[in-house]
Amino acid sequence: LAIEYIKDNIPAIVEAFYPGELGGDAVADVLFGKVNPSGRLPITVYPADYIKRSYFDMSLRDNGGCTYLHYSGDALWQFGDGLSYTTFTYEWESGSLGERTPSIASSAAARFEDTPLQYTVVVKNTGDMAGGDSVLGFLKSVNQSSAPIRELFDFGRVFLQPGESATVHLTVGPQELSLTDHRGVQSIRGGEAEYNVQVGSLHAKFYVHGPDVEMFNLPEVKLRYASKERA
């Protein structure tokens, strides 16, 4: 899908995908303001020159990458984009993790010990219309070359009246901190790994230090099952 002209000349698009039997009514409710849209795009919309990449190239990382995890080009619309008839502001909750830069041991991160990496965001409806908002938390590894460009680690959903606020808790778990190598070994990489957290326009940072911690070993699992079958 390459629609640069629409991107440059049309203020908004209603993407209904396959809305079903009552889809026409639903789209009409959005267009006439009866319903405030709050959906988020579940895909990346690439520019026209993306077709230069071979259709048979299934590599996520090579040749500019693909999917929001690895695409390094300028997308027409990003995974998670979406508009509303109202406006929302985000702030880190006072004294919360978003206002600090913690450094945690890799062993603790793997077992989720100590204080969980939980980011608390205060969301406020600053517009004139009630509406819902999906608060998306993205994680980026700064100094690990094999990590995704960014990855959705958690999300929360709120519905707010004009002027109303709510708190949303987003948690970074061991799964989001781990990487799987070409052998199928999943581990949390230690050393001095640096991570950036993004929630809307908010940014925060944390570090993971210490040795690598293995969480899952596919070759060992295969060997274990093969041994059982032989027995």
C-alpha cells in the first residue's frame, strides 16, 4: 500500500479494514462525530519505493528491514499511529520510575526480582470530547545491534471525559529484555546494556548490567525430546 498523495493532501483517513455487516453504520458514526475514533494502526504503511525490496526476501533485518521492529526507512504511517477528535497529554507520575535512570542486575531482571520495571503514566483528556486512548510503551536497546529498532513492551487503555485524568501502568518484563540468537538460545544480555523507553512524547532510560542470563535453550529442548523418543 503506497498512498503518498493521500498522505500529503488529505487530513485524515478512516481505515476500517474488514468491518463486517454493520461496518457502514460504524464508519458513518465516526465520520459524523457520533463516535470518537481511538484505534491504533496494527501495521506499518511503507512508501512506494519499498517495492524495490524483493518480494521473496523474508529477512526481517536485511535490506532496510521490515515490520515496525526492524524497518529503518521513513514509513508513511507507523505501527501504533492513530487520531482522535480530542487530545491527550502524557506525564510521568511524580516520583515514578520514568523520572529516574535505574541500573539493574541481569540476574534480577531475568527473575523479575527487586522492584519490577513499571512505568506509570498520567493521561489527561485535554480536548472537548470524551474519548478513548491506547497508551503504548515502546522499548529500544541502544547498544545491542541485534535488537529490534523498537518493540512494544506493554500497553494500557483508558476512556476519559474532557478534563479527566487516569494513570496507566506499563511493565517491562524479562521477555522484552531478552534476545534469541541464531542457535535458538534466548538470554538477557548483560555487560552494560542501555535501554530507552518511549511512551508518546515521554522518554526514560535504564541499564542492565552483569553477565548474560540464559532463559531458554532450543537446542537443549530438542535434545531432551529426542532422548525421550529414543527411550
